Amino acid sequence: IAGITQAPTSQILAAGRRMTLRCTQDMRHNAMYWYRQDLGLGLRLIHYSNTAGTTGKGEVPDGYSVSRANTDDFPLTLASAVPSQTSVYFCASSATRSTGMSDEQFFGPGTRLTVL
Amino acid sequence: AQKITQTQPGMFVQEKEAVTLDCTYDTSDPSYGLFWYKQPSSGEMIFLIYQGSYDQQNATEGRYSLNFQKARKSANLVISASQLGDSAMYFCAMREDNQGGKLIFGQGTELSVKP
């Protein structure tokens, strides 16, 4: 079934631990994104990648890193988790037209992360 | 400054009535897109409707329509004939084309449909 998968579904993590959230899409979309969703703040962009091999910083990148080794996968790593990173994390992808404008973003089911 | 503002944290509507969810935006980019997403209690983000800044007509998708007033920088979502299943969070988002495909989201409006 075409779409975006995220793993794990949820995780409780001790502060200071390293954690990688996985994201895989099978729609061959060029662009991928990571957002965090916090109550009252909507979704905020953490990092993005317009194509395999490139990444960029979003609105709230501190404490997170990403890589884009291939088209399908876009993992998000918390090198040393802190309680303020407790959130719901969404991965998304979109096709990019030749003009550089992208179509709608398709979202994964989300990962609920709690850092204690 | 907020780029996307949704001023209604929560709204109620009677089943079968129409409801308008407000969204205003702020950009100096002449080329941009506006999106509405629905997030039910199960948590997934569902794309509803899109309006491009150069589109002459207001976008419509089934019971959803977007009331696009460019001069006022507003992109309100209108849901006609509300159904119980429309109860959810609704997010307005903007893509500025000089910024690539990144979306900026509003804080959301929680819609409750009453039977």
C-alpha cells in the first residue's frame, strides 16, 4: 500500500539518550519533511530534504539531525534527548514539480515521543 | 510575526449546517499556496483542499470550499452540510514558493459537530 510509514508508533525515552525516528515513503516523492506537533502550536518544521543527498533546516532544528541517503528514507535523530523534545513527530513527503513548486504533502501516522 | 493565523481555537456547529473556519496569512511572496488539513482524534493528517495564489476561482472539493480573498489575505474553509465525522482539528497552512515546498501551519481550530 502506497504511503508513508513511521516507526516507532510511540516511545518513552530517558533524557540524554539517543533516538532515531524512522520514516519511509514508497511514492517516489522527491521532498520529505519532519514536523513536531505541540498543543497550541500547530505543526512546526524541524528539517526538510528537497531531494536525496540534500537537507535543510526548518523552524526548530536545534537538537535534531537528519540524513537523506536515498529517496525513500528520511530518519530523524535526537542525539541527546531532552524533556522539551516530548512531542508528536510527523514525517511528510511531496512531489516536486519541475518549476520547484511542490504539491500537497502526505503525512505519516506520527510518532509520539515522551522524554523523561 | 505570525505567518498563518487561525483565530478560532474551537467552534461548534449543528449537524447539517454549514460552518466557516477562518485563516489569515501574511506573505510578501507573490507566488504561494494555501492548504487545509484535517486531523481527527486518531491523529493522522488528511489533506482537504488547496488554493494557489494565482488561481482565479475559489477551490472546491466536495463539501469543502475555500473562500479565497487575496486582498484581505484570508483563506477561509467552508464546510457545507456538516456531518458528525467532521469533528476534528483543522489546520490552515501556507507554502511560499520562494521557500520551496515547506509548509507553515496555523495553530488549528477544533471543530465539534453536534447531532
